[in-house]
Amino acid sequence: MKNRSKHNLLYFFILSTFFCVKTVAQDSKTTTTIDPKIDQLLKEKRKLNTSLFLNEGYKIQIFYGNSEESKKKLQEFKKEFKDLDGTIIFNSPNYKVWIGNFKSRIEVERAMIEIRKKYPSALIIKPSN
């Protein structure tokens, strides 16, 4: 009988704790803020991803020379032609400034008309692997 009363007491205690426990949930609103630099990095990453097929199309070379001058030419170009991206390629011992990533010859010819006004020595190239 003592065992039974101990078990009953234990069951009573367990059941009473379930009924007496008050559950409290957290009510909060989460706000996330995104650093503007992340958006800029994503844009740069997208540019890199699109340039993975660089060697499948045409480019325009606007400069061939040393490192400092190539950096100046690229900055100058980016100020004037904001819709086209450019890059500096090192081909020992010189640097080249390549512009655009054109899929067809007609696209590059159209862009070349405007670019030649500012860079008369520009030429169309088709990079090889």
C-alpha cells in the first residue's frame, strides 16, 4: 500500500506540474539590415561570373603599355563609358586595357564607332584560351 501511495503521489506531482507550468513564448520582430557594401560585392561578383566566358567573344583593346598608364586609361574610360566594363590584362612585359565582352562582331563594331572617337588607336580583338 505504501508503494501505491508513493506512485500515486508521484503521478499527482507530475500531473500538477504540467497544469501549473505557464508557457511563455517570445514575441519579437526581427529586422535585418544589409550593409550597402554587400550589394556592391554582389554586383562585382556578377560581373566576374559573366566574364567567365571572356574568351568566347570579342573585346576592344584601347591601351597597351605600362602599369600606371593602363590604370589611368581604365579610370578615364570608366568615367566616360559607364555602361561598358573594362579590365587590365598583364601580358609580360606590358599591360593591356580590354573593354567589353561582346558576343558578336556586329556588337563590337557598333561600340567601336563611339570608342574610336576618344581612342583612335583602339582595335578589336578576339582573345584566345
